[in-house]
Amino acid sequence: MKLKLDLHDIFNRGHDIDRALRGIMDEAVAKKATLVEIIPGKGSGQLKKRVLRFLDQKEVKQLYHRVEKDSKNFGRLFVHFRWK
């Protein structure tokens, strides 16, 4: 199962970004999704950095297996999950 989060609409609302990221991670855990696609968009890269900082938090990092930056599209990240 693959989930997708597009942050284009809420790029300038900090609390909404954190809430959306937390929500998609919780949904991925609940549904045991194997992949979450997060689209911060290309822009200046500030939103992508914010997403990466969120994913690097200790309590969030425990939830997923690895993060992949899309080599073909700078404005897209993949978060991979491994379930036993």
C-alpha cells in the first residue's frame, strides 16, 4: 500500500505542515503501508528541509525504515516502511 501527501497547499502554514506529516505517518503505521510519498515541491528547498528535519526526529525515526530522495524529481521524497 502506498500513501501520498502533497504539501503544496499548506507550504506557508507551519502547524498545518507538522500536523499533516504526523497524520500521514500515523496513518501509514495504522494501515501498515510500505511506502509514503511526500511532495514538498521544488521551490527553494526550505519545505523539503523542514520535512527532512521532521523525519529525523527520534520518535518519528523509529517508525520507518529509510527515506529516499527521488533522483528524478527534486520535489519528492519516499519514506519506506518495513513490517514484520
